Amino acid sequence: MKQQFSKDSFYAASEDVVARKIENEIILIPIDMDFRDKENQLYTLNSAAQVIWKRLNKGKSLRDITADLTAEFSAPAKVIEKDVIALVKELLKRKLLVMVLNK
């Protein structure tokens, strides 16, 4: 079943994923990894994705994360929003992230 996507929704790490910081990277590890399934493999977050991941897990909506990052970094809001949405959609597809009830 495809999840409804909304910038006002809240997302968090799936219960089926473990996040580990190794040196300067965060690696997401599915608990029931199947190396034959490319959607169910290790996923490494780059520095920008790490910032988004941390804010998602602090209970911020995508709209709030975009606003925070726009204020913090010198990039256009539309570029930041596009990057935030792309990451969230990829993590949802890989089942590393889940939508939680609106707060």
C-alpha cells in the first residue's frame, strides 16, 4: 500500500532499522536485511541527509525542516524542499522511515 505523502506530516525511523554513526557517516541498517533486494540494503547518509535525518527523528514536519534549513543554510527554499522530499521518499521506499501520526 502506497503511503500518502504530505509536507505537513511527521516521519520517523522505522522500528525495523538501526542507525549507526561510523566516523563521519550515519549508516542505516535494516534489521531483516536481504542482500538480494536492493531496496533492503545498507543506506549511507551524506552530511546533508544526516541533518535531515536528525530533524525527522526530533519530530519535525517536512515543512518545518525545510524552513529550518532555509534559515540555516544559504540555499533557495525550493532547492532545500526538493532535497528534503527526495530523501524522505527514498527512505520511505526502502522502508527505513515511516509516517507517524500528526502531532
